[in-house]
Amino acid sequence: MTTLQDAPPRRLSLPVAALVGVLALAAALGVGHLVAGFVGYTASPFIAVANYVVDHSPTAVVKWAERTLGTWDKPVLKVGLAVVLVLFALLAGQLSRRTPRAGQILVVLLGAAGVAAVYARSDLGQVSLLAPIAALVAGLAAFTSLHRLALSRESADQGAALSRESAASGASRRKFLRAGVGVVAGSGVAAVVGQVAGTSSNAEDSRATVGPLVPARTAPPLPADADFAKLGSPPFITPNGDFYRIDTALVVPQIRTEDWSLKIHGLVDREVTFSYADIRNRPLVERRVTLTCVSNEVGGPLISNASWIGVDLVDLLDEAGVQAGAEQMFATSVDGWTCGTPANVALDPQRGAMLAIGMNGEPLPVEHGFPARIVIPGLYGYVSATKWVQSLEFTKWSDRQAYWLSRGWGEQAPIKTESRIDTPSGFARVPAGKVRLAGTAWAQHTGIAKVEVRLDQGPWQLATLSAEVSKDTWRMWWAELDVPKGTHQAFVRATDQDGYTQTENRADPVPDGATGWHSVSLDAS
Ligand SMILES: Nc1nc2c(c(=O)[nH]1)N[C@H]1C(S)=C(S)[C@@H](COP(=O)(O)O)O[C@H]1N2
Ligand SMILES: [Mo]
């Protein structure tokens, strides 16, 4: 008869060790998400760590992700992070097959990473640290107790194998099983409750109560030939649902109008703060402005046009009295993203910079900055278009470095004159003969003077331009080329109203915007 003392050394089997690690991870994430639902949704350890990765990735990685993944970068990051966490959990289990020590240390290290990620956020208060701390404690407790149960189960098994005392083995097996199921169910419920609590006071119902935004100064009616959409150009106004979206927010910031305010401070005569009602009750203006992302490749899709409704930014700035020494308007969003605009551009009354609260007749969509964002004609989005904006601080360039500036992008970033062929799309098969091309061209705040197209090395031919709605918006064009049988290349180039013609030289988006002629291949038969 063998007693437990003589049993082989107690050791978890590989799958049981792995299970302990994964269950502890589930407990940590579930409890963290639950607490975050009450102290600040983005304090959820998983979201906080993902955000931290976004904010601290080397420029080369961010660039690579933008280029290869486009708008898939966020889901890919989340799945990638989940895989990494599960690998860590498996490792924690594997390292702890005899004693829980190594796994406990790993759990604490992972938990500490969550705490650090939340601590690093400028927009999350002290209380939000409760979420990652609760996650750490839950993960550690789950790991330790599951490990103990698993180990006693394992040794009971080993004892049973020798002594046939299967009753004891069965009991401890059931205990471990019950605990495991309990952890899974508990974490699931906790995560769901946190999700519901964290997103229930969302911005969408606040947005629904804003009511109609009626500008005191409306933009002039659109001429019938503002676009050549029937010929294959983009529509002049981009519907909100089709408007390109670029931001670093993994979770779209949810701010209710009553919780929003904008503070103007720094090198100003008097600090001023505006509530949503303050802005809403001012006479509103409506302006069409085409936004462009600096990351847009030649021929790329990161450009869209809207009718923005809001107030003249310069009026708000005048109330603060910006001082002569101010060089940049340093804007911060509620989620801690930052943006530096040359102060003289923000302050130029001719520029038409806006604090926008409406987009195409509706309150701003939440993902486009609700309750309020900055829109400045003629500057790429990363130096101008702060969404969910909460602070405008006037500083010197040397005092503050905005998010993308510190990642290798330029300080000054006026939008470059560019054009794009939208129809036919690349590698199109067309019947030989007359082929109609259509597309768009832009030189925001300068205006487009002409657009030309050519086939291969042939002569440039003038395209027909749409009506100029504003110098701050894109302009559509169409043209016809004579295309003989065979494979050819069609090119487009624009000239702006300063007389500058787009250079043929290809430049990367980094550091201040791509250049080069867009072309499409035509396969004529
Ligand atoms: N808060 C916040 N605002 C932001 C950004 C961001 O990451 N966070 N990205 C900027 C960039 S790079 C661009 S191109 C524009 C895009 O605005 P859209 O998403 O409404 O098209 O928003 C700008 N405003
Ligand atoms: Mo951008």
C-alpha cells in the first residue's frame, strides 16, 4: 500500500498547467473590464495596453502598419495583443508545473504592465487605476487558487493510480473542474457587465438630443456641376458614412455634450473655457472644406469633403487674446492625442479655421469628433483637424511636441497640390478608341487652375473642370483620351492657382505628404 508521501513528485500535466494560466488571464481581463466599466472604459487593461502599444510603437512600425494594413490596423493589433497575452498565459502555466512561483511572478509583471499603461494616460484620472489593479489581484488570486486545486487533483490522481482510491481523485477533479467553469462564467459575466456599464452613457444618445444645427451663415447652394459623379468622379460632398477616418483611438471617445468643454490657454491674455451650449448658441457658419491625410499615397483614398457647421475659431481665440510670442496652437483631444498648428494660420481670419460641431447637416458623427473638432482649410489633418478636442494651448514650438511630430513627421504641413484618376480604375480593360477619364484634384486654400491628362509620353490635354465651389475644396475633372489597342498608361497632373504644376517626382508620404503623378494602366482591345 503506497501512501501519498511516497507518491511521485507533484507536477501538473502540460494541458492542466496551460489551462490554469489561461483561466487566470480570463479572470484578470474580465475583472479589469468590469471595474473599467465604472471608472473609465479605456482603463480596461486590454484596451489600455493596446493603446499604449499604438502610442509607443516606433515610427517605422506605425508606417508599415498604415501602409500594409490600412484601416485593418486596429483589429489586427487587438488580435495580435490577444495572441501575445494567451502565449504569456500558457508560459505562466508551463513555468509553474511544480510550484506556482514563476507563474505568479509573470502574472504580476503582466498586471503591472496594465497598471503602467493606464498610469501613462494623461486623460485618465487616479481612480481609473482601480481597473488594472483589480485585474492584477484577480489574476493572481485565480492563478494561485486554481494552481493549488490542480496540484491537489494531480497528486490525488497519482495517488489513486497507485492505490486505486479513485473516490478522492474524483472529488478533487470535480473541484478543479467546478472552479474552472466558475472562473470562465464569472469572467464572462464581469466582462459583459463592464462592457454595458462602460458604453451605456455613450455619446450616441447625447448626439441624438442636439437637435438641428441651423447655420446663420449658410454656404451658397451647390451648383449642378460641382461634380461629375455621373462620369465617374467622386461625389462633391462625401456622405458621412463614406468619409475617410484616421485616428489613433482604439475605442472611439464617448463624450456627452454636457461633459465637454474647450479651454484656450497658454500664451493668452486671459484663459477662456467654452461649454457646448456656449458654442451651440453662437451664430453658426457653414463651410465646405476638403480634409486630406498626410499618409495618403498618390492615388490614395484618404481625402473627403464635407459641409462643416461650427464657429469661426478666430473669434474664440480673440476672446482669449493670443499673445504675439505664440508660435503654435497645441491642441489636445480627450484621449490624449495632440496636434500642433502654426499659430499664425489658426489666427488668420482669411483662413476660415473652424471649431466644427456639425458635418453635412448633422451633429458630428462620434468617430469624426463629436462633440467638437477643429477644421482648418489647407493643412493636413495631423497638424490641424483635432477630433474630440478639449484644449488649445498657445506655446512656442520648442515647448511641446505633438504626437506625429515626435514620430518623424514635419512641423509645417500644408496640403500638396495633387490629383487622382478615379475612373477607369487601375488595370481596366477598355475598348480601343475614345476613353473617358474622370477624377478629382485638390489644392486646398489655393484653388485648382487646370488639370491635364496624357497617354504614355503623348501631349498633355486639358481636362474639363467642375465649378469651383470654394478654394478650400477639391475639384472634379473629366477628359477623353484616344487609346489605341494595347497596354497604355494614362497620367493626370494638376496646376494650382499659384501657378505650381504637380511634380512628377515621387515622394513618400513621410515627412510631409506624397508627390507624383497618379496613373492607371489601360488595356485596350
Ligand atoms: N483626436 C484625434 N484627432 C485626430 C486624429 C487622431 O488620431 N486623434 N488624427 C488626425 C488625422 S491624422 C487626420 S487625417 C484627421 C482625419 O479626420 P477624419 O477621421 O474625420 O477623416 O483627423 C485628425 N484628428
Ligand atoms: Mo492624417
